Amino acid sequence: MGVGPSAELAFEFGPRLNLFTGDNGVGKSFVLDVVWWSLAHCWAGIAAKPTSGPASIEVQIIDGPDDGHGDADYSHAEQRWIYRHCQGLTSHGPVIYASTDGFRVFDPYRNVIRDLLTPEPDPTKTFDAFRFSLDEVWNGLEHQAKPVCNGLIRDWATWMRAEGSSGDSDDQAPFGLLRQVLATLSDPLEPLTPGPVRPVFVDDTRDIPTLANPWGGDPIPVMLASAGVRRIMMLAYLLTWVWYEHKRVAAIRQLEPKTQMYVIIDELEIHLHPRWQRRIGPALLSIARALHPHMRMQLFATTHSPLVLASLETHVGVDDRLFNFDVSRGHVELDELAWVKHGDASGWLDSAAFETSPYSVEAERAIGWAEDFLSGQLDHIPEPYRNHAALTRHLAECSRPAIHSGSAGTPVARCHDSSRTQPAPQGFDTHVRGRGLAWIEQQRRPISEFPGYWRWCEPALHDAFHGRCGWAAVAITSGHVEHFISQSECVARAQPQLAYDWDNFRYIMPDLNSKKRNRPAILDPFDVQPGWFEIELPSLHLKVTAAVPDSQRALAQSTCEFLGLERGFKLLRQRRAYMQAYRAGKVQIEFFDDVFPLLATALRGLFDAADDALSKELRNWRTELADARRQCGASVP
């Protein structure tokens, strides 16, 4: 309270996984610093400092009989945090903090706890924490001219030579542990397998550890590995070193080793290729068992990577936490988000955790122009893109991936207003159907929600429906893949594979998608034939015509009423915007052939009709519309 990005922040952390998302500068790293401080009772770097006024931090550790709590106030006079109350507030195991510029380690058996309400510090402990620069992780750390850590290079070589002679089983000896941790954290396509140690540098007499080259060739000296691999190696080494040293000191002090560890990582994905980003989260969750079969690990990490969140979807439990920092009205607000399965990185990118477009800045701008175009606001669009053909080409250049037609024999989907068929896009079986069926095969519990692998084919579905919503028959810039047989119905029918069937997909505007979920009996756009629906002028209401067969009429009418197709507010507003653009001479009827064919048909019918075929009111409205266009210098019709 009174310090940090918000006037007051409160967290109830999960016992295993705690992830933090949010924009740069909203306070994620600050929270990690406070977590470290609450466990180690010293600051990892510069202490948190309120600008003015009172500030306090309250901490509670919940661990059954070992519960602890305490609170501290900031003293502006002494420029430090002072505990006013503390009981049982100590780390229940080693703590590792991986920041962007180094590592911090706290071991309750090795490090002194300062500033607590205790008479005297433990005389066997001489410093508050191990503070490693990146160089010191490699080359060792000293305190008062004594080595307190030999560093990765020396320890790796020493442990490797001692393997088999320490008396420990191979998997509990330090090098065996290191090898297990490296294997757990690395990508199977690029495994981190230790190679021989050997001299490498003229000015360095040490034998240097190496990694086996996953692509063949000579082993790679560890210092010459990529930045991402070096960070993984440093983390693997410190996890191994901390646990091994904790056990060693526990034996000297005749204490039982702790089986709780805390790992804090700022920017989990830093330096990592996307393939590694997909593995780092699940790997860290399983690392505890590589160290000890009864080890518990509590992980705190920040991330800017939707791949990290997507990779954790099938690994999270009910007690795992996802916190998001958001800026609203100039203030930072904290939200705890539910772990919802978004299916892939694109789904997470569009979620509340990131709220970011998956498109380039140029593509997002082009999509905005398309929305302005559809609403008739041509003045907002640069002159070269104020016609449908030019804007469509620009959208294709900026945002539409190349998707090729599938081979004969692939499933087909028919456009709702055409007799032509559209095959599933090339790659559909690999990216959608294959992934979906493989996921279904792995399930051992009743399915309640499917991963959204179908998002991959949204561009192809957009093309199959000519960019128009399957029910509203109007062009949309952002549509969704809709399951005509709903996901829940797929499960009820014992046909979960239909959730990944191209023939079951329809293209729909988001507003109608949310409505359709609540009603099972909806007319299928693929069943609609030309002439079944028309736009009534001048009301712009959508009407069911006499051409609809009696067997389908009730369903067609109820579909219009339930989805608001006839006179729903948003749809009617869009139709009126089209008419205003047409009246003002900004567009020709041909424009509506692409974006709203029913309106194009209605306008042509209006101007082609004989006077005696129209009511007096409609004749007058036609005359007034034609006069308005002529005054703007536009042709009629």
C-alpha cells in the first residue's frame, strides 16, 4: 500500500504457478521484487521506495503449521523498510530470482535474515543473499575473499569428472542432476547434452564444458552458445547448484533439507526462440521432480509471450494463477484472469492478457479503412483506396495469407448465396483436423471445451463466404468460425470430430455468433436459395419472401426474429449507413454487389419497376432518392 504502480495491490498467490502479464512499465517486475523481498527479507536491487506519504507491505505465508505473517512500514527518515510485526515469516526453502541482468539466490540455511524482530542474527550466516552478475554465474562468486560459488564452468567440469565417485546415485550426484535439468528445460529438437570438457582458450587455463552439437560437428563451448541457450544453462546450473549446496549445508548443520523451492523469473521467454517458448513453462513446472521426488516448487514469472500462455493451457490446475496489469483511466488495475483455453498463440494474443491485434500496424490500419468503407465513411480513407477493388487488393497485400485450394476429395463448403463449392484449404488436415482429432484421442475425461485449432482456417472461410456473414449476408471485416452443429451438440451426439469438420464451419459476425449459441434450431445458410430473402425499401428491413418453401418458412422466420436479422439495431444502422453513402453519391449500386447483394437487388428492382408497380409512397421516395444523387453529381440509379 502506498508504493508501486497502484495505490494498493493485493495478491493471493497459487501454491504452484503464478504468471503476470501486462504492458511495459505497469509494475510486473515490481511485484517480483516484492515477492523476493517477502521471502529473502532483502531487496534484489534498489529497494522499493514510495515518493511520499506512508507506505506498507503485508505478507502472509500459508503452509499449515508453518504459517507466518508480518508487516513493514517505510521509514522516510531512515530510508528503509522496518518490520513492525513479524511471526514465523521465513522462507521455507531456497529462493532463485532470475532477473534480466543477473540472478539472486537466498538459502535459509546459508543466508542471514536481516531486519526481522529477532535478538541477534544467526552467527553461522554472514551475508543476506547471493547476488550474481551474469559473469559471476559463469566464473564464480566470492564473499570476503572466500569462494561461495565456484561458477558454472568450474563446477560443471568438477562434477563431470567426479561422476560415479561421489557415493551418490548417478541421478542424485550433482552432474546427474544437472544433466536431468538440462534435458527437462531443453527442446527435444535441440537437446542440451553435455559434451567433453577441454581446453579452449589460450588465455584461460580452465577446461571448458561443451555441449554436443545437435546438428553434428564439433562440440560447442558453453560460452559460445546462443544467448537463449546460455540463459537456459545458467538457470539449469543454479537450480542444480542451489539444491546440491542446500543438501550439503543441511548435512553439515545436521538439519533436514527443505523440500520447498521458490523460483522467480522476470520475462520467462527472454532470448528464446518461439519453439523454446512453447516448452519453457511446462518444463519449469516439471523441474521439481527432477531435483527431488518430493520437491514442491512455487513459480512466479512475468511474460509478454502468448506462446508461453498457450503452452500452459493443458498443464494448469485450479490453484494456478494468472494476473494481468491493465491501465484504465490513467491508473494501473490488477485483474486475476481465468485460465481459459484459447487454443493457440493467436487466441491468447486477442485475449484480455494481451488485447493486441495479430496483424501488422499496416494491416490493422487497412482493416480500419475497410470498416470505414463498409459504414460509408469514405472521407476517412485515403483517395487511392476509396473503391472496393483497390481496398480489397490492399487488404490482401497487408493482411491476408496465401491459402491455396485443396485437392479433389477434400471436404467442401458451399457459399450461402452461390451454388459453387469451396474446398477445404491446403493444410487443413494438418493444422485443424489432424490436430483436433489427435487432441480428442488424448482425452480421458468428458470434453467440455475444444481447443480452437479452427482459427487457422478463418481466412479460407472468409473467402468461401465472399467475406460476408453467413446469416446477415453482409460484408464484415472481422468474422468468426461458427460451428453450425455446436461444440456441445458434437459432444452430446458422441461425434466430437465434427468440431474440426470443414463442412460444419460457417462464417459469422461476432454479434450473431453470441446469439446463435443459445438456440439450436437455426436455418443453415447453405440451405438458403436465391430469392428467399429481400431488403424492403425504404425501411431496409430484411423480409422472408414467398419463395421460401412451406417446409422451411417457419424456420426462416424464427431465424430472422431470433438473430435480429429483420431489424436488429446494429444491422439496421449498417444498412442505413450504406443508404446514406448511396444517397450522397459516394458509391454506386455495383458497390453493393460485393458488400451487400440483397441491397443491390432491392435498389435495381426499385429503379427498374414501372410506376404502377409501386405504391405512391415508394414512388415519391424513389424520386427523392434520385434527385439527391443528381444534386451530388452522381448517376441514377
